[in-house]
Amino acid sequence: MTIRYPNGKKFLNKRILSQKKNVNKKDERFSNRGMSLEEDINETNDYYRIHKIAIIHKKPTPLQIVNVNYPKRSAAVVTEAYFKKPSTTDYNGVYKGRYIDFEAKETKNKTSFPLKNFHDHQIDHMREVIAHGGFVFALLRFSLFDEVYLLKAEDLIHYYDNQDTKRKSISKSDIEAYGYHIAIGYHPRIDYLKVIDNILSSE
């Protein structure tokens, strides 16, 4: 299926491609090592919901369907679609009465996280949620190390606003210093709410 952005450019889902490429990889510690960050977060959110800890969902992406094929009378296949509008962040929900909103990104870079992974409209959305008292952040994975960090939106926005022609990324050392490392577990897989508890208790 071909999906296009509002400007007509094709959308390439790199996460799906990388997921298929790594589908047969196994880890001695966890059978689901090699899953995409999105899959790990979705699994974690299911755990939170089932155990009545929080309600957090991936935001649906509105699409404008252009072409549909009907290979069978009982089946329809969408072959071309456009994003109706730019997306904001990936996930939102409620935890202990607090509005939670975050973006999830991963990189194969070893020493830095490229800021090109974020877009103006996403950063603007984060600013707006912060202004209304929501807790906003990004979950960043360095896939080669299988390390996940929570970086508060305030810190992400600082780096985004101050990038220049020479530096268009956040160094891994800065993320380690200003972010919060999330240990990879089994159930839940990425327990980011435990980190949020520590952050909120210190505010």
C-alpha cells in the first residue's frame, strides 16, 4: 500500500522494514529482543491497562484513502492513501490523574540522537501540552545497545531550539546525563511509568 504525506511525498515506514529484517533474531535473556520500540511500548501499555495502572494508547493516524483494490468480493485492499494532516506525538493517556503525552523514536547511531527525527509540529504540540500542565517526554532507544532513555520534553525542546548548522543531534552522553535510563524488563517490557513516578516525586 502506498501512503503519502499532505505534500504528496511517499511515506516509508522504516520501523516496519527493520522489524521484518530482525524478526528471527533471538536474545538469551528475552525472547522478544529485536522487536521495534513501538511494539515494546504497545506491549507495555497493554500491561498497564490490564493491571489497571494507567490508560495510555497509541494515537491513530487519520488517512485519506485514494485507491482500493478488491481482489475478492469479501476483501478490500487499500493501495494508496494520504495522511490527512501532520501527526503530533505517538502516545497519550492518563496516569494517576495526570495527562501523559510522548513521542517514541529509535536510532542506530552509537554516539548521538539525530534531531531530524523530530518535526516542528511535534515540538509545537509538546510546548502546548506543557503549557496546559501535561507531562510530556520522548522515549529514545539506541537500538545497537538496546538502551532506552526518557528525556523530558523541556530538555528535548532546548536542544531542538538550539541546534545549528554544526550540531543537529543530541549527544548520547547528554542524554545519559539529562535523561533517565529505563531498564529493559519482561513484564512490563519498558516500565517508563516507574521513571515518571521518580520524576514527579522529586518535583
